[in-house]
Amino acid sequence: MTSSPDSATGAGEHAIQIVEEGVESLTAYGEVPISFTVTSRLRVDPIDAGLGGFRLTQEPIDPPWLKDYDAIRGEGPIRWSRRWDLTNWGIISARIDDRRVGGVVVAWNTPGVTMLEDRTDLAVVWDLRVAPDVRGQGVGRALFCAAEQWARDRARRTLKVETQNINVAACRFYARMGCTLGAINVHAYDELPDEVQMLWYKQL
């Protein structure tokens, strides 16, 4: 098991404990906030009507606003088991000094999850969250690495992540973690027309 209770990595003065948990932990998992303040976005400009690709330009948002994925209808950890079979989902937590400070959920081979593209070699980082007061201290990196190993242990060849152009910090994080921006969908969210879907892929 890659995410065993005794696996740990450094985070400043404290060790980050990475632990794989069961579905029963999702209520506690969801107590770690996933919300963030939107202060900028990546503007997506097509080149030659898209034939020449896209240009991404970071621009400020004024006034800033709060984005909370858990507040979207039908979303949030406690709702997942009502919509999908979580048998093939990995739920991994991060702790510092016995305090839950983050988590990542990885999914594969799950009927009805369109993000999996009906592929048998693909795993999806469904959710990654870090407590606001420890962001930027290596917790996200430790969790992403645990997700990679979890997928490798199940012989998955590719890891996929979805984020949006309003989450610039997440986009830069996934790029640092070796992911490649594989798709941009400016029409992904009918209810959120100002947000652009960014799909990242990493070969394992």
C-alpha cells in the first residue's frame, strides 16, 4: 500500500503523514475547506480561430470573490456516494501533528464518470484540497505524489486532473507537478459561462 499510515514527508518543521482511508471518512474529509479567493484568471484567446492554438494571459480580477466547489449543487464529498459507486476510488488524507490538513481522491473504472473517458488505463484526480493555513507548505505536493503512486499501483498509465481558468494557483501547481495541459473547453459549463475548463494529463 503506497499511502500507508507510516508514510511521511517533510513540511517545514512538521512531518506530513499520508494515510489511505475508507469511504466512511468522507464526512471528515469534507471538513477541510476547498474554497479559495479568485484574484486572477487565465484569459483564453484563440489564435486563428483556434487553428493556431490558444494564448493564455493572466489578468487580475477586481473585485476578488470566493469560489467554493463544495457549495455547487450536487457536489461535495458527502454527496459522491449517492451518485457513483466508490468501490474503485482512493481516499487519501494528509495530517500534520494528527490534524487533518488535506486530502486527495482518485477515481478509476467507475461507470457514469465521464472524466474517465471510458478508458481502462486512466485515473482521475477527482478532488484535491489543502487547509488554507498550510497551503504552500508541501501538503499538496505530497498528496499529488500519493495519488500518482495510487494510480501506478493499479496499473493506470495516465493521471487526469480538471481545473478552471479562475484557479490560477492550481494550474501552476499541476504544471509544476509535471502535468501537461491537454485540453481547453471554453463551453464546458453552461451554468458558469465565464469559467473555462482546463484538463491536465500526466503519463505515469
